[in-house]
Amino acid sequence: DGCTVVLYGGSREKDRNRRILAGVRFNRSTKGLVVDAGTENPLRQFFALVERCDLLVTTDSLALHVALGLGRRVVALFGPTAVREVELYGRGRAVQAPVDCVVCYDRACRMRPSCMEQLRPDTVYRAVRSQLGRR
């Protein structure tokens, strides 16, 4: 919807970012711009990237806590970790799949599809739209 999307993350997200960019280039209906900011950013640069965001879509990770510390709005995606343990300070929306096994804290899920795979894109999209609508 005319937004600039900036992809970044750690080294594990490098392939994911490439797949997203390839999908965006293939989909001509995409409105806005998608930029890959890389996955090897030093902490200061990472903090600066987060600070420039109007909204950050992230998991329960360092990026979430950095964004909240910098006063940014967030859409926080929760899978194996507990939504109730993270305060969003009125600056975001938490999204969690409706599965019975949430809050297991497992790094690798044995279930298929996993709780994170069950997060529906349309649910995340609606959360993003609602947060951007608060300007």
C-alpha cells in the first residue's frame, strides 16, 4: 500500500530475505518499495535502521525490544514465547497463532505446521494496517 519495506535480520534470515525479494520482483501488483538492508549490520547500524522505521514487524527477538526501547510501533509475532511476558507499552499489536501448544519455548518445533507457520499473512497484514492507521 505504498509503504517502503526494509528487510533485515541476522545471518539466518539471509535466504529468507532473498526469497522475499524474488517474490516481490515476480509480483507486479506490489505497491511500494522493498529494500534489503542486509543481515550483517553492526549493532549501532541496526539500531539506526530500527529507529528510522515507522513500524517494525518482528518476532519476540532483539529487534522487538530495540524497537520498543526506541519508541517505535511494532507488530510482534509470537510463537513459542509468551505474549503476556512482553509489554508493548501501547505501541503495538501482538499476533499469535491459535494453537494449543503455544508458550513451549522450543527453538525447533516438532509440529507441522509450526505455530509460526500458522500465523496467517492476512492477520499480520491487518495488524500492520491498524498500526499504520494510528498516525
